[in-house]
Amino acid sequence: MAVVSHIAFLDNGLTGNCLTSNGKCARKGVACDDAFGEGWIDKGKCCNERQCCIYKCPNLCRSANYSCGFEDHSCVFQFDTGTRGDYVWSYKTGITTTAGTGPLGAAEGTHYLYTDANNGENGDTAILTTAAANLPACPYCLSFKYHMMGPDVGSLAFAVGEKGFPHDSIWTYVGGLSQSHNDWINDTLNIPQYCNPVVTIISTRTNGTIGDIAIDDILLRTGACDARK
């Protein structure tokens, strides 16, 4: 069952002036739209001669779709470069190495991504994010396939929000032993419109070593999911 929770991803280095105007500080010598994407404009200076940037939300919605089958490294969902530790998303073909966990193979094609509870510590997270992309300011339909198996499998969550601001979880699943090696589960999520949207996928390790979380066949496309049925 999906459980709504709150997950915050905060941008550090804001000054008092920027905070009062809901702004952000760019790096020195970097324009606001280069630092944060389309729609960010210059509203003065932060400390150390950095630009103080605020978002002016124009109508930037345009048709787009992004498909990720993990057969190459071109997916709009990229590994979070700020993540540290051994609990990470990894490319995989075939079955995973821990007995009683993981799918027999990819949901489509030959490759998928997975996290392994043999790595890391309790509470560690592995994150995939669209933060490096400048997604159009639209509502989206997100479809995906996931596989979670093992007594210590942990949880899988999706969070959305404005680039550089706190994100809210829109879907969380805590896995268990009910899934078999053959069962990839299909799901879809409607994502509301943001001016500068970011979508994140978070795998969280629990207190144990027997459990794999896998994801594959992701499609992020503009428009509501129910409009495409």
C-alpha cells in the first residue's frame, strides 16, 4: 500500500535577503538560468558577489517524453552525485546474487537498476533524480515497473517538487516476501505541474541484508495518466 510521507532536499548557502524573497544564490559568475534552469531571473546579489535568483514561472509547458530502459546511460533519471556510501543503484542483467531476492532478469530489454541490502547501513538511501535536466513546466504521467523481494528489502519512494526546494513524497512502498522472482509490478503516478519540476526515486535500506529493490521500463511523459487510458 502506498504511504504518503515527506522528504526534504534542501539547497544550502542561502542568505537572509534571498530567503525573504524565496530566492536562491547562484555560484559566482554563473547566470541564474544557467544555475537553476529556465525561468530563473536575477534579483540582485548574495554575499560573495553571487547572483540572487528567483523563479518567475512562465508558461513553458510543451510536449515531451523520457524513456528509461537502462540499456545505456542516457536516462533522464541520473544517479545523485551527492549520495555517499556503498548503498547505491547499480546496473544489472539476469538474477541478483543474494538468494531469495531480486528478479530473474529485466522487465524489458536486458538491463535494469537495483539496490542490494548487502551494501550500506540501516537508513542509507540510493537516489535517482531528474535534477540535472530542465523538464518542461507541465503535469506528467510517470509509469514504471518495480520488483522488491526479501525480508529486509526496505522501501521505494517517489518524490516531486521545484528544483532546489523541498520535495514531497507522492508514493512509497514498503516491500516484503510476497513478490516472486518473476513478478515485476506495473504502476503509474500522476505528477502535478511545477514551474521547474524535479522527480526523484529513493530506495531506502532497512536493518538487514536480505533484500533487493529493482526498477525498469520508466516512462515520464507530459499529460495526465488517466487521459491516456
